[in-house]
Amino acid sequence: MRKIKYKKGRKTQPNFYEYTGIHRTDSVEMQLFVYNENQYQEFKNIHINRVGETLTNSLHINDIKWLNVHGLHDVNLIKDIGDLLQVEPYIVGDILNTTRRSKMEELGDTLFFTIKSILPEEDLNYLRVEQISFILKENLLVSFQEKKSDFFTHIRERIRTNAGIVCKKKNDYLLYLMLDAVMENFYITIENYEDRIEVLMIEAKTNHKQDVLVRIENNRENLNYLKRAIVPLRDALFSLKSFQDDNEYDGIEAANYTFFARLHQKCLELLEQIDYDLTSLDSASHFHFSAQSQRMNEIMKTLTVVSVVFIPLTFIVGVYGMNFDYMPELRWHNGYFLIMGFMFLIVVGMLFYFRKKNWF
């Protein structure tokens, strides 16, 4: 699992661009959608020069354009896209630096959004993390993904088939759909961990082995990581409300702020569910420790009863093990059987007394 180092992120020099992620094998590809309410055009594996021509083409000047970039390890290409969009250099650096936390920035007519997409790996002890960035500017939305994925397949199909209202809305609604698609991964991940937590709750009551605690701690660590990814997203979505109140940013239609408010509400629901799951893990951990302590007490109680039973027997054996010449019981014809019977009665009597007192 890759961890986000919020306070000790990888340091890069100003205007020095470097991709800090791990996805470097696949070639970088770009896909461009140009659409309006009546028609759409799709360009696959488009070149950066063709992107610039399409953006400046007077025939498409009022159309909504969505440029999706798969892969970030071609630093020069990402820099060229930043130059084409005339965004600040540090925005390009934030796109390439995947150790940064989720955030949102408004720069004049440009809105920059970065978010972490998190899904469970096949090995459930690890999470698959990908940073996705968005630049919203005029009629253009650019999305940057570290690798190819199917997060936005349903959105592409809506555009191709003109389903729903996506083709009737501006690019801010498209941004909402894409953020909502990424957030669906959070629900999938949490649901996956809730199933595991239910199993751990049962095992904590029946399994006394140490590996239960190890799995509890692994799940707690991953849920905390997920929480750290959602909290800044919640704050970023909440800050959109100030844009609506201040009327300083017109890149989002007033009617569409409601959709982003829904995303903020989803963040609150996710955080509440994570807190509940963390509390459940704490309960499982505490129950496991309590069960271990109770089991140890039962063992110690059993050993104590055994020790107490043998104390008088040891005393009797010690007395008759002394080498005195004049011990009358040693010369009794049935002395051995009498002493053994007496010892047996002591054991039975003590066990009866302990049982009556509910000591075992």
C-alpha cells in the first residue's frame, strides 16, 4: 500500500517536474471528447498538437471538451498540456507529484481538483491507490489518470448515446459525474472491509491466536488511510460553497452546486461509516484482550485449585517421610490404607468446598 506523506511529501525543486508514482510501463494515451446537446466527436490516441487545434477551432468553440490523459510518466507531455492550458507551473507539479493530499484550488477562470482513488487489492491487506487530477477551464475539462482504468466507462457511454443530461450540461456537471465515479470506489472499499470486520468480530470471540490482532491492526491502518484520503476531499467540497456565496467564480453553474453538495454529503456518510468501523475494530480488539485475560484467569484458577489441593497432601507425605524411630502409625497393620483414605477424603472435601463456592 502506498502511503501519502502529508507533512513529509517528496520535495521537488520549483519548476522541476518529476512523476513520483509507480505506473511507468504503459504508454501515455490521450482521448478527447467534443460534444454538445446534438452530437459528439471522439478522438482516440490524439496528439498534443491536434488537441491544441481542436481547442482553438471555431467550429468547436462553444462545445464541451473532455480530454482524458492515461499515464503521467511522460513529464514533457504533461508540461506541454499545462502550457497549452496556461496554468501555473506548480499545478503541473501537483499533477505529477502523487504524494500530495487531495485538494482543490481556484485560480481565476481555472479550477484544479485532485483526488485519491482507492480500491482493495486481491491481497486484502493492501490498497490500490491512484491519484486523479482535474482541470476545469471555460468549456474544457482535463482529467489526468496514472494508468488506464474503467472509472469513467459509464460516463463515456452516456456521451456516446446522449443518455441523461450530461450532454445538456456544462463541463462542471461532467466534473461532478467523474468525482462521483471516483467516490464510488470508496463505498466499494468500505463495504469490502465491513465484510472482513464482521468475520474478525466473530473470530475475536472464538480464536485466541495472535494473528487475529495482526489482522485487526491491518484493517485499522487501511481504514485510517482511507479516512485521511476522504477528509481533505470533504474540506475541498465544502469550500465550493464559499464560491457560491461569494459569487467570485462562475465556472460552476448555480444550479449545479447542489450536485457538489451531494458529494460533500457522501463524504460525511463515508467518514461516519469509517468511524463506526474503527469503533467496531476497537471493540473486537478489546474483546480479544478481555477474552485472553479471562482465559488466563481461568488457567490460573485451575492451577491454584490444583496447588491448594496438593498442599495438605504434600504436608502429610512430608510428615511421614521423616526418619523418626518412634512413629506409631508406621507400625499399624493398615496404616498405609488409612493414610491414603484420609488423603483421599481431604481431596474430595476440598473439591466439594471449592465447587460449592463456585471457585471452579
